[in-house]
Amino acid sequence: MVNKPTKSSEFSSQSERAIRHTQRATKDDSLPQKLAKSFLLPGIAICLTWMILWYFRWPLGIPGEWVWWRIDWNEPDRWINLLLGLIAGLAYLAFVLAGARRIDHLSSARKQLWIGGLLIAALVWSFLVIELAPSSARFGKAPFVLYYPASSGYFTIARHESPQVDQFLQTYPERVRQGDVLHVGTHPPGLFLVFHAISYVVENAPFVRNLAIATMPVSFHDACGIIEENGQNTPHPMTSKDAAILWLATMLVLIMAAGTTLPLYLLCAQFSSPRCAWLSAALWPLVPASLVFIPKSDAAFPWLSTMLLLGISWLCQIRSTRPVWQFTIVGFLWGILAMISMLQSLAFAPVLLMCFLYGLVTIATCYIHRSDHDGWSHIVRNLVAGLAVLGGFLGSTILFSVLSGANLGFIWWQNSINHSRFYEVSPRTTWLWFIVSPVELAFAVGWPVFLRFLISMRFPDSSGNEQTLKSHWQLLGQSFAKPTRIADGWRLAACCLSVWLWLWCSGKNSGEAARLWIFLMPILLWVPTLARADQWTGRTPGLPKPESAWWEPTGPAIWLTAQIIVCLLTVWRISGFDFGGGLFD
């Protein structure tokens, strides 16, 4: 049956309840009480971050297994850098709040300009935060991380050991068969191919090479000088071309890390207002982990994972009037993107599992509502999308394997075997990491963002009462059978959180959750937008919200300010690598 419009009596009843709740919200608490409540949790988040990371000297991890080390903040220019960092944070905050006030009322063209401005602001903010950090956390760390084989080995193999792409790919199955449990053995060849591509550009495009050398920050240039001096008597001393390759690789990771704001905005905008999506996306550049681990590829992975979630949320819908050919094309392209993601890392396997479960749930929900108007056509659209995804993924996988001579299926299988042996080489106390990993996640994503996610489990219902966590999940369970777009979002969120919960309970990531879970962290920013949607008003979004008008911009400003402070406190204190704060235990 066709969904019936809301009756006038229902509208009046909902309006009265909403108005009563709005009046209670504005009268029950005085202004000082509202300010105290709004500053409480952000203040706790800042104090907790400062005390654990700066005041106490507790080990950040489990000694003897894995520990993140602190960076000494004793630079001569530290106070000037702190002032500049706060000014940069205030500028970013002002831009985000200005956009939040306008974006709901902008035309499509102007909205795109503002979103482009957010990307630029995110990139500038990320660059400044890293370059204003203590010396060991600046961009000067990047050459040491990327150049030496002990850190990853991608550059060394692509540049010196196997510079010919065809030969490299043909011998790659034999490389992974050797059983390395760290980098080569546990990764597909995608990251090596990225360095092959950058090397090709640097060798054949002098303009790009010269531009890269000219735009290097001083810290990066000095680090390359140290490597060049130390490696003069080695078979492959560092050259200016090598430095250009490393800087372009670093910039690629930085751009993808900051660029995650775009797919995150588009994902949030599918289930909430542009303003809510804008504020959620603006939080991503403030996530400490996305900056601490640059230039590692992990910092770039959230862009791919968010693109995958964005694509599957567009493809799998209970109700859609788009023609089938659009689902076919987008589904095929999504399958190719999934293959490219898996070509970089097996970390995307859980993301593909999330998407697969969401596709099954969507088709099942469509089948439940098959008797509705045009119900079978929705089933057909989702089935066509699924077949297109399968065709894009399998087709691109087979084509790559045939053209390169590297059997991707075998490589993925051998990678998984090697990865399962990692904890045999580096034993972990699983039950301890089961407790530590969520806490580490909170520091990695920032306590304000983490608390925002937890708070999203409680929101006003139609009667104005705050729902408990139990009733919230009861509502979520009931929404599985609803043919609405917001229910689509909750189904996708349930699939994402279920797989993440399984990943946590399985002990697959015992240690380094701050780095290994980066590709999942955008989920923590997206899910709260579902709770901010107008569920409590049913299908009458024009009803007043329980917040008073003056309070609308104040809450986001407080939380954004707290996240900015937490970001600086974390990025300038934690070393994501085995130098700067000391050696790994």
C-alpha cells in the first residue's frame, strides 16, 4: 500500500506535544544551568585528554606488547607555535560556524562552493597542525617512515628492488608466499603500485618533480638531508628524485585524509539536513588519528571506506524512483572501487562485509513490502544493483589478474594466512586488549567525538521524553521493517556497528587500534546524524525542535572548540612511530 499522508489530527497532536516540550526545554533550565550542562561533557573530554596524555606518565598501551610513546614538548618556539595553533583553530571554527548558519539556505552551486571551501580549510588546518607540532612530529618524520624498509618497505621495493611493474607483479605471489607477517606478506600489491606510479611521474614530468621539491617544508627537506648524508656509502643513496617521490606520497596521504570530509558530508546528507552533515564532516579534520599517522597509508584509508559506504547507501534503498540503468552503472563502478580498495589492504574486507549485509537487509525489507505500490520494482532495482556490483568486482579482479600475471585471489588468501600468524610472532593478551582498545579508540578519535557518538544513543522521542539506550535499540529494531529513508540509515548503521563489534570481540586487532581502526572512524561521526534527524516528529519535519533558537549555534561551537583543543593536545603529544618519543617497547 502507498504510505498515507499524516492526518491533520495527528499533525495537531504532534504539534502540541512538540510545543509543550519546547516550552519545557526553555523554561525548566535557566541560562546558567544550560551553560553548565553544555560545558560539562566537553570540559570533561578536555581534562581527561590533558591528564592522561600530559600530566600522568601512565603507559599508553600494555607494556611488553604495544605502547604508544609521548613526545617531549620542549621546543624553543613551543609557545609561539601554541598561539599559532590556537589561532588556526579559531579560524577553522569561525569558518565552520559561518557555513553552518548558511548551508541550509544556499543554492546548489553556492553549497558546492562552501563544501569546496571546507576541503581547503581541512587541508590547511591539517598542514598547520602537523608543521606546528614538536619537531619529531612534523613533516620531517615522513621521509624516515617512508624511506627505510623497516617502516614499510613499499618505497624501497618499488624504487630499487623491483622498479619494473610487470616483473614486480609477476613475482609478487612468490613474495607473499614467503610468509612475512608485517608488510609485504600481509598486503596486496596496491601500495607498491602507488609508489611505482609516483616514481613514473617524477621521472617523466620534470615540472612535477621541481614543484614537489619547491613546496617541501623545511622540516621535510632537513630530514631528507639527514638521510642523504647517512646513506652516502650505501648502494642506493638518496637523490632529489627520491625526495620528490616521498613528498608527493606524503601529500597524497594528506589530501586523502583531509578529503574524507567530502564523502562524509555526502553520506551524512543522505539521512540528515545539510547543516547537520556539514557539522559532522567538519569534525573529521579534527580527529587526532587522521593526523598522527600521516604519512602512513592508514590515514588515507578513511577516504576509500567512506566512499564505499556512500556508494552502497545510494545503491541500496527501499524506495527510489531512479531508472535501473543508473543503478547498473553506479553498481558496476562501486564494484571496481571495492576491488581497488582490496588491492590496497585487506582492512577493507570488514567494510565490504558491512555493505554486503546491508544489501541483504535492504532486499529482505523490500520483499516484506512487496505488496506496496511499485514494490516489486524496488526489489528489481536492488537486485540489479547487486549483480552490477558483483560484475564490477569480479570483472576487475579477473582482468587485473590476467593482465598482470598476479592472481589476486591467491594473494588475498595468502595475505590472510600471513596476517593470522602475526600474533604468533608478537603474542598479545587478548582479554586485556579487549578492554584497552575502546579506550584507545576514544583518544584516537577524540573524546568529544566519542562522547558525541555515545550521546547519540539517547535522543527525544515524540512525547518529549528522553529515550533510554534500551528503548533506542528497540526503536532501531522496529525500524528494520519500515520503508523510509531514515530507516535505511539505521539499517546501514546496524550493519556497520555489528561488524565492528565482531571485529573487536574477535581479537583481530589486539593493539594499535588507534591506527588499525582509522578506516572505520568516520562511522562514529556519521551515526550521530541519524539520531539528530527529525524522527521524533514523524513525517512532519516542519515542527519546532526542542532546542531554543539562540541555543542552535552555541552547542556545536562548544563541541567543536573542545575537539580542536583535544586534537592539538593529542597530535602534539603522541608519537605514531618508533622515534620522537622513544623506541617501542
